[in-house]
Amino acid sequence: MNVPDDLFYTESHEWVRQEGENARVGITDHAQAELTDVVYVELPKIGAQTEARGQIAVVESVKAASDIYAPVKGTVVEVNKALEGNPALINTDPFGEGWIFVLKMDSTDDVKRLKDAAAYRKAIA
Amino acid sequence: MTPVSDAAQKKTPLYEEHVRLGAKMIPFGDWIMPVQYSGIMDEHQAVRKNVGVFDISHMGQLVATGPTAGVWLNEMLTNNTQKLEVGTGQYTFLLNESGGIIDDLIVYRTAPEEFLLVVNASRTDEDFAWLERHRANDLALSNRSADYGGLAIQGPRVVDLFQSILGDDVDLPPRNAIVDLAAKGKELLIARTGYTGEDGVEVFFPTKDAAMVWNEVLDKGKALGIRPCGLGARDTLRLEMCYPLNGSDLSPEHNPIEAGLGFFVDLKKPKFIGREELVKAKETGTANRLVPFRMKSKGPPPRPHYSVWRDGEQIGEATSGTLSPSLNQGIGMAYVAAPHARAGTEIEIEIRGQKFPGTIEKKPLYKKS
């Protein structure tokens, strides 16, 4: 299972790529493999504010709907519109084209509270 | 993502095979079953285009034997067992006194005085207890579920597959019929039926043979594009055909008339459990009807328990829902108030507080082109 070293992770299987004061968020390779066949993504609204661990998006497979949580506190500044036409990008490229949204973090220190790659690998082992 | 607890979970004789193939296993009633192997979409398409194999060993087999077995079953079940020749079967319901559905099942006449009931896994013990309680003294009833393993082999290439397994000397039985290969020295029952809308069979064999039969089917099916298929594809395939799922679309709170399945109820029979209520339902109509529906836009797929609306008024609730892999659109079934239960009616499905447009459709939702 692919777990890139340069990302941060949550227990609920989101990943975070820190880009300055922004955090790009998606779901992990492990999560997409468990969900399989993503058929619909409900994106957050630009400007929406969220607490850490706030429910912010929904990813639906054929079988079920799964909530996606904000890894850190912040404001949504960008969403991946490509997922509206092609939700399967989450399956084919979870850490790249399959990103879901970008948060402007209230505090960049917050990412330090997330898991690093080694800790996440242990969590899904 | 949640580890499956092994407490009180029954495994079919194919459990090890599923794990070896990398299936994702989930609890299903008392059972632990494969939900998917290669993926629901891929498995679904394999059944629509080629052939797929499902483990149905969890399903129950009840056998009623005796000179009066047919007459007795006619008072227990809604369809007419007197119409069954030896070697044929019919879809039917087991009802409670108020006409509510205990189970939907297929009953086969396997000998002049012997009937095989293939019932839902989650209802096997309940069905058996109910039938045993109502059993006439001069017939025997046995629960043979633990003795049999079973596979559903479904898809347009099923005949080719059987030819390569059994050779030319075994013909598949016609639709709804069953053959026992005991006469040919094989412990195998083959029934031409299924839950997918494709040509197919359900086969039953002694539990000890399960892995052998499964692997033979997968091996011979390789050249035909076979896929092992899980409960996920089983659900999308049956829902495209509007075949009901007991526990979701059917329950003791609903009767077969409400569910639009009156075709499998013979009200001309003078007596069967639940008859009075069904006669009433037929005469006065039911408050609600089970209808298929299809979403109009590329919104989120519908799911069970989502509410159904029309002109700002809630008219019902979905009992099944998914994204149809064949139609690439949300589909489902819902009980709606009878005045709205007409094909073509525009409805809305409420999903996470937002309403999405859909249409009530005719059965089936998917037709082979």
C-alpha cells in the first residue's frame, strides 16, 4: 500500500500535503482500496469554515456513503471540480489527481498533530 | 476498515477460498461473506457480459417429504404448488397470519412426494421453526442447510461453461426447472434460476465438495472471462432487475400485494396462511406500493431509508438504492403512497438535506439491449 513519506495522515484516512499556509487534502490509497469504485463525491463549499475533525465532504462508492473529515481547522479555498465528472480519480490517483479540497489553515502548527507516514503505516498494518 | 469480529459468525465451506482470492469479507446476518473481489463494477459487468460465480452456501435448504407434502405446502405458501411437475420450481412467499412476508423463496418439486425449499440465509431458522410449528403429522420436514454448499453461476456464457465442465451429455434444465445428477453418479442439483436477470443456474452439492466445485468452475470459466462475485454485485444486479431483497424491500410489515408481487400469489386457492388479508388488500387496494425509481441527474446515489417527496409532501421511503453500473445512474425501490405509485411520476429523493429529482419507473430498471 502506497504511503508517501512527505504527507501527513489522520486516523480517519485523510492525507494532508502542506503547501505554505494551505493544506491539500485527499483520502489515502488504503481508504480508496477499502471503498473501491468511488461513484460520487460531494465537495465542500468554497469559503466554508471547519474545525479539525469536522465532517466536510462525502465520498460514495457503489455500496455506501462515507464521511470525509477536515484534518485541521481552517477555511476551504479550493475544491477539485474534476471529481464531479470523474470521481474515480480518487481510485486511480488518490495522492495526486484525486485530491478533494484545499484548506487555508488557521494555524500551520496544526499539521504537527497529525500522523507522519511511519505512524500511519503502523496504523493500517 | 473496521476489523470483522469473529464472534458468532458462520463461515461457508468456501471461506478459505474467498480469503485466498483476496475478497473483502463483511458480516451479513450471522454470516461472514465476500462483498467483492476485483470490484463491484467489474464483477457486475462480468455477469452482464460473460459469466460470474457467487457463493450462496449460506442460503437455507428445507425439505418436506410425504404424501400430503404438496397439499400442506399449498396452505403454507402463496403460489400454487399443485402446478409443479416433478423437476420444476416456482417463486413464492411464506406469510404470517396478517399477510406480512416472513420470507420469499423458491420451492422445487424434486420427487412426487418431496419438495425442496431454498430460503434466505437470515430466515432459515425462522422459516423452519414456523413450518415445523404448522407441520401436519403425516409428513417430515428437515433443515438440510448445513449439508449443502451452493453456487449461483450467472451470465450469458453459462451454457458454454457447463458444456466445458460436464460435457455434451448433460443438458441444463429449462428456466425454473431443476435436475438431480445423482442418476449420472454426481452429487449435484442444478436449478435454472437466479437473481441477476441473466441466464444462469444455482447449483447445490454436499458441503465437502464445495472447494472442488468452486475451483472447477473458476478454472473452466477462465477462458470465458469468469469472475468470482460478491454480495455487492449481487445487490446491484438484482436491483437493476427490481428483484426484491428480504429484510430491505420485503418484511413482515409488508405483504406481496403492496410489494407488487401479486403474480406469485394464487388467491384462487381456498386456504393459505395470510390469504384473508391479501384478498382484502386486493379488493380495497393498499395504502402503499413498492415502486422502482431512477434518478434524473448525476447526483449522489439513493440509499435505503432516504425519504421520497412529491410537490413538497413526503410520499414514501426508499428501501433499496445504489448506483446502477449498467445505467451509470442512481436507481432504487421505495414504498410510496398508492396514489403516487405510477410509472412516470416525478419525485424527489432527499439526500443529506437536499432534494434530487427522479422518476418512478416500470420494472425492470435495466433491459438488455
